[in-house]
Amino acid sequence: MFRLGATQAARVNGARNYATLREIEMRLKSIKNIEKITNTMKVVASTRLNRAQRAMTASRVFNESESEFYKNAEVQPDSEEGKNLLIVISSDKGLCGSVHSQVSKYTRKRVAELKNVDIVTIGEKAKTQLLRTHADNLKLSFSGVGKEAPTFLEVSLIADEIKKLGKYDNIEVLYNKFVSGVSFEPNTFSVAVAEAIEKAPGLSKYELETEGVNETLAEFSLANSIFSGMAEGYASEISARRNAMDNASKNAGDMINSFTILYNRTRQAVITNELVDIITGATALA
């Protein structure tokens, strides 16, 4: 059997170490580039979070005022045994942890609890996830959302398209509620439909003489609920993306430290092998 001499074996091992060293160096460079990207995305998300929280705070004022009005008017939701509509709010963008999967999971739970359910999705992420399990329930979807904080004009156009689907006995807006800078939770807004507003015993407290006011209030309730849900979801998404990029940067930093140590040890091993090769050759010539 052919065997390598000591000098030849040392040269082969040295070549392998050089290849490994170059691989480690390339991997280290790649991880450093990833860390730069995640750090940049974290800074961008932190900057956008302030604007998102301001938009969310403004939307909560309108939603709380509306809730107080319907509470005083004693508006009661219709029975869930009728025709139900679930409006699921997400966005088109990823890299934000479990924001989209959580609201999709919550939607599946609500579909299992209700009967005769139609689904409308706002954002491609929820649409993609719900198509796998409830494609027959999905009636309408909207894309191109989540790039900026929502505006009431944008929401009004969405609400107009939803109204074209027909009348529903119960409408719910499913969204991610912003709890804090590090947490969110799936939640629901119940939309007051025209029939429920018309039956409200406390509506006579207000001087509403205009014909069709019930339909007008129902349309505003739908648009206002979607607007609040999108504002809450947008703030939750930006916060989750900042946290995800922060964790990614920390993980990249840990990997950089590990690969730096590995690179230095491998480099030392290469140098040692070269010295052994030189000393062995010198000894053989002596």
C-alpha cells in the first residue's frame, strides 16, 4: 500500500487547514455583514415605532369614544348563529417574529367556534396562512398594507369594498393588540351592525332625526374598528420587528465571537504545522 512520508503528510494537512481557514474567514465575514443588516433594521424599526405608537394612541381616542356611545345607547350584538364575518388584520411584510402566525391561529380558533363564517384578510401574510386551512371561507383580501401607519382614507376605501359583500349579522375585527414594547396579544373588535343599532333601547337619548342614520353609524363603526385594528397591529408589528432584529444582532455577535476564536485557533494550528514541516525538513537534511 502506498503511504505518504512525514513531510508529504504534513503538507497535505497544511493544505487542508488553509482551506478550512479560508472557509472560516468567509463565514465570519458573512456573519458580520448580517449583523450590520440586522442592526440597521433594528434602528429603522426603533425610529418608526414612535410614529406607530402616536398613530395607535390617536386611533384609541376614536375607538374609546365610539365604545362609550354604543354603551350608552345599549347596543347589543346580534346572535352569532347568523351570518358572521371575520376581518383579519396583518400586513405584507415579514421578519417580525410571530405577529402574523398568532393572529392567524386566533382566527382559526374563532372559525371553529362560529358557524357560517366568511373571512376577509388585510395583508398578504394572513391570507397566505389562512389559505392553507380555510380557503373556502376567504371571500376578499387586501394587499399593499403595512408599509406605513394606516390612514382613515385608506381604511374607508377598504370598508367600502367590504360592504359590497352584503349584510352580516355579526362582524368582528381580529388584530394584534399592542400591550408593551416587548409584547402583544390577539384581540377582537366587535362591529355594530345597522340592525343592532336600530334595536338599541338607549338610542333615543340622542337626537338623531336623519333617515338612514343606522346605516351611517354602522359604516363608521366598521371603518373605525378596522382603523383601530390596523393601527394597533402596525405598532405591534414594528415592535416585534425591532425585538426580532435585536435578538438576531445578539445571536450574530455570539457567532462572531465563536468563529473568531475558531479562526484564531485554526490559524495557530496552521502556523504550528508549517513550523513542524520546516523543522522536519531541516532535520532530514542535517
